[in-house]
Amino acid sequence: MKVDGISYRSIWPAEDGAAAEIIDQTRLPHDFVTARLETLEDAAHAIRAMLVRGAPLIGATAAYGLWLAMSRDPSDENLERAAETLLATRPTAVNLRWAVEDVRRHVAARPEGERAGAAFRRAGEICDDDAEMNESIGRHGLEVFRQAWKAKGARGTLNVLTHCNAGWLATVDWGTALAPIYMAHDAGIPVFVWVDETRPRNQGAGLTAWELGRHGVPHKVIVDNAGGLLMARGEVDLCVTGTDRTTATGDVCNKIGTYLKALAAKDTGVPFYVALPGPTIDWSLADGAAIPIEERDSREVSHVPGRTDAGEDTSVRITPPDSPVANFGFDVTPARLVTALITERGVCPASREGLAALYPEHAASAAE
Ligand code: MRU
């Protein structure tokens, strides 16, 4: 996608061949700054501290992390150590495990002298595949949006609510939930987006709003609890979110607060779609309750960072210093609350049968 007329992906190999470059998402929306990942530790830190985030981008960064590890020491021991280091960074997004296992498989079968090159090429393929899958999600989602727009009598605006950031910043390019929004906007459907701020890290307020603004998509940022009111008033035509891990039965794990939006959508009859690429499906799980839910630093809840009108970056405490805080990163929306899944292979019911029909190669081995 473009920033000030220049095409960017969220991660790319540096021209000097010695690093992967990323957009430092902790600096958005105030500053657009890129950073170099030169070592395995840089890649692990970028994932842990959320310079990069979003399930597909976490996977892509881990793939480059293995390349960086292999270029310094291509031994079996280092491959194992690097994989373990990366797998320990964040627990919920299954794309991390998928990418680490994929690159490890590609690399382990080769002599040490070929490992760095093989990892680099595979990381590039993972990035290209992700961009391609998301573009395809966008095309399938566009048809869903066209139908919704037609059902509305093609009047006013098509009002979409989204949670967190499942845009191009969360993937390598296009995004998952935002891909159909960009395509519908480009196709002339007057899309309007309600953007949940997404406390505590404000990925909606800081990243989704920034992305939509750069692309010229009309939107408004709302507090996380406004969705129910808007849906009850008929001001949301459909919801669309991404996911960090979806089970073989269609239970959807996504940023904390997604479940409450799905409940409100069910009660008010608003369709609730989830957009995802194949590597986000965890075929080894049949029940969303088994997905590990990340708990992060309490400071993300007790303090709010921001920039003052005078241009100074600051962070202010909003809780009593003696009040303990809990910071759950994700929740699980049961398949029964999801209208349909929008994948790179098409749109399907959020169910074992729906997913198995689109991904028959996984059906036999999927968890019971
Ligand atoms: O904690 P984050 O910012 O990594 O969480 C991201 C999300 O929950 C996204 O909605 C999800 O990864 C889908 S990204 C296409």
C-alpha cells in the first residue's frame, strides 16, 4: 500500500542484504519511522515489543529472524535455539508457529553452507504469499460488501465496524479485514468505517485510523464500548475483523473485545465476518478455549501514551498506583456468532465442514 505516494510493504529485505527493514509501529500514528532488524535478537525484540504486530506480520518477521540467525551461525543447535527464541515471543498468533516450522523445515534438510540463503528465499516467499492471499481475501470480501450494498438499496454509505488493526500494517500487504474495505472503496462503493480504538494499545485509534486516512477511506474512531449503541441504532451494516488463530471448527481468537462486538452483532442482527488467510487456521485445535491468551504488561492498562498538542511524547497514569491491573490481549468468539469466514479460497461458514470444504488437504488431520 502507499504512504505519501510511495509503495510500502510492512517488512522488506534491506538493499545492503544485511537486514530486514520494518515500519516501527510503536511510533505511529505520530511518526513514520523504519527500523533495521540485523540479528535474531532484533527480530525477537521487534515482535515482543510490538514494533511489528498482527498475526501474519509476526510470522513474516519470525521467518526473517531465522534467516538472520542462520547467516551468523547455521548449525543445528543455533537453528533450534533461534526457533525456540522466536516461538517464545508471543503466544497467541498461530502464524508465528506456522512460519517458524515452515522455515525450519526448509533449512534443516540442507547443508550448513546453504542454510542462510534458503531461509532468506523462504522468508521472501512467505511475504509474497501473504500479500497474494490478502489480495484474494480482498476480492472475496468485495463480493460480500457488494451484496450488502445492494441489500441496502445502494443508498447512503455502507457502514462497516472493525476492531483492532487487521490492515496492511498487520500483514505484509493489503491486510485481511481491511483488504475488502480498500477494494470496495476503490470500486466506488461508499464505505464508511467505525474504528474501535482498541484499548489498551489502541491499534484501532493509532494504526487502522492512520491506514484508512492514508488511503482516503472515510472513518471515525469510536471508544470500544460504542459498538453496541451503533449496532442497536442501525448504524452498522456489517462488522469485519481479523483473527490471530482460528480453530478447525471455526472458533475465532482475536484482539480483546472482539467477542463483545460479536455478541452485540448477534443481538442486533448485524452480520459479523472474520477475514483470515490459511496459515491462521490451527488445525490441531477443535475448541477455542484451548487457545493460549496472551497477558501483557500491566503498564499498558495503567498508563496511556500519547503526544501532547505541543508535540511532546508522554505517558500518563490513569489508575490508582495501588490498584492491581490485568491485561488480557485476546478473546475467543465462538463459531456460532460468526456469520462467515472470508479466506483467500472463498467465503465459508465458520464450521468444521465449512473450513474442510475450502482446505480439503487438512480435513483428515484436523483435531476432533
Ligand atoms: O496484539 P496485536 O496487535 O498483534 O493483535 C492483532 C490482532 O488482533 C489482529 O486483529 C489480528 O492479528 C489479525 S491481523 C490481520
